Amino acid sequence: MNRQTEAERRPAGKTARLLEVLGVSAKLGLTSFGGPVAHLGYFHDEYVRRRGWLDERSYAELVALCQFLPGPASSQVGIGIGMLRAGVWGGAVAWLGFTMPSAIALILFALLLQGYDLGTAGFIHGLKLTAVAIVAHAVLGMGQKLAQGRNLATIAVLAAAGTLLWQTAFTQVLLLALAGLIGCWLYRKSDIPDASELRFPVSRTVAVLCLLLFALLLIVLPIFTRLFATDWLALFDSFYRSGSLVFGGGHVVLPLLERELVPGGWVSETDFLAGYGAAQAVPGPLFTFAAYLGTVAGGLPGAAIATAAIFLPAFLLVAGALPFWSVLRNNRWAQGALTGVNAAVVGILLAALYDPVWTTSVAGPADFALAAVLFLMLAIWKLPPWMVVLAGAAGGMLVV
């Protein structure tokens, strides 16, 4: 019996391929609990083992690229697979299917909380304590992976100190840049494993245009926001900049968004942490936290703007970087910069664990005890995040 090639397994028409990508990604968006690492496992099982849309080496290379780029790694992998399957529009529908289920759930959560006195709600306090446990677990896991050894641990601690002492978005960008330069110098001679070649159906011309658009928006949006002073443009700028500067996983978006939205009065500290806790209970990417924040800040139009803005950099970077991946993969300077940046990311998240997560949530021994139990459930018992969220909400009603 002749074995079908991948080309023969594809639906014949472009529309059929797009609907195929949308259906599979929507199924994953409805069932992928557990965070980015778990998402990559779901993707491997569905796209590589069950459907054979790409082989093991290509999948590994795509994952490596998306971890190299800023942005939500699991969403970028999904976008990349969609593009490999059905071109640029395939990437768009793959993002849509994977993102919309959790975005809709968090929009509904935000709408239900409108007019509710969050300050006195026990379950909201429990969600804030859940955020303590979840961020602490993220710091621990990322630190063990990305900040091992004297040099990287030092970068992480200095980044945490700098973030806490000078609390501006500009400070975080400066710290990431400095960490990248230090990483270039310290790890410029490190060995790089051999890279496989990943064929990508986007021309280098289109890739360059995507990278130029990414950089142009990052530069001109803050300028236009100051010139025209419209709320929607300012909201788009805040979420686009946050999505552009996130290295190391979805949890790192927490301090960036907090610095962008809370001081400016878009969202209160209580609303912010309550939504972050709730975001752990839904499947799909953690970046859909933006849908909740956009709803709180500006209703349904705000949700659409925030969700589109925070994911747009991820889309542009995947489309722009994949055709050049072999060059980046074999560049010691680029790899060294990434090593330093990742260590600084751990420090920035550590700073966020203290302020605002800890300082606005843990007010006494009972709060600390509940947060410790939730951390135990997550880190030691390995319970699903949605179960920990439910336990936190219930526990919060007991300790208030």
C-alpha cells in the first residue's frame, strides 16, 4: 500500500484548508488547559502525532524559534503551524480558533463583575491569593530553567531590584536591553547545537515587511498617542507594546500590563489581579487576559482592541522571523543575548511577585496560609490550574 504524502493529505481547496485549520485549532482552544508548556504538548500530539502536518524536527525547530522571539510562545507555535499548513491566512485562523474560546470566557467574566463591589468579595480575594501562588510557581520554574548559575542569577536579582526601585515601563525595556548586551558578551563563545532546516511558505520580502511593520508600530504608536490623545489609540499602544516586549512566557506579561494600565486608571489593582486569577481557570493562551482587561477598561470595543493589539506583535514576528530562522539559530551573539534577556525576565517577574501581587493580596497570616496551600497544590501536587483557582476562590470566602 502506498503511503500518502503530506501534500496528498491536504484538502484540495484553500478554503477547505482554512476551515480545517480553524476547526483543529478551535478544538485545542477549548481543551488546552495548563499553560504554555502543556499547550506545546497538546500541539505535538495533535499536529505531529495524529495529523502529521509537520515532522518531529520541524516541530522542535518551530518551538525553538518561538521561544527565541518575544511574545506568547504557544500561540506563536500555533500561528506558525497554521501558516505552514495554509499560508498567512492559515496562521490568522489558527490564532482565531485557539484564542477565541478563552477570550470570550474572560469577556463574560468581566461583564458579570460590572457593578459588583469587588473590594468586599471573598472569592475575588481568593483569586488574588491564587495569583500569588501561580506567579510564585512561575518564578520558581523559570528561575530553575533560565537563571541557573552565578552570572544568570545575578542578572535576575539585579533586574528585580531595578524594576522595584524605578517602576516605569521604560525601566523594564532598559533592563532587558542591558541584560541582552551582557549576555552577548558572557556567552558569545557558547556552543550552538546543529539546526535543521524548516521550510516556510512566506517569502523573505513579505517577512521583511512584517518585521518593518512590527518595528514601525512600536515606534510610532507612542508618538501618535501623544499627538492625537484618543483613548482607543492609547489602549492599543499599551497592549501592543506589552505584547512586543514579553520574553519568557505568558506570566511575564503581568508586570508589563500592570505598569501600563493600573497607574493610568484604566483598571484598578483589585480588578487586575482578580482577572489574572480567573485567566488561569480557562483553556488557551494566558495572553487572553487582555480581553478581560480591555472589557473592564472599555467594554466590548476595548476587549477587541486589547486582544488584537497584544497578539499582533506575535503574528508579525512569526511571519517575519521564520524565513530567517537558520541565520538566527546559528548566531552566537543572538543566542547569548537571548540567554541574558531570559535571566532578566525572571527578575522582572520576581519583582512583580512582590509588587503588586504580594503587597496587594497578602495582608495577614490567614492570607499567607491560603496562598501557601494553593502553591502546594500547584507545585507539589501538580493539580490543574483551574482546580487551584476554584480552591482559591472558595478559600477566599473563608478567610475574608
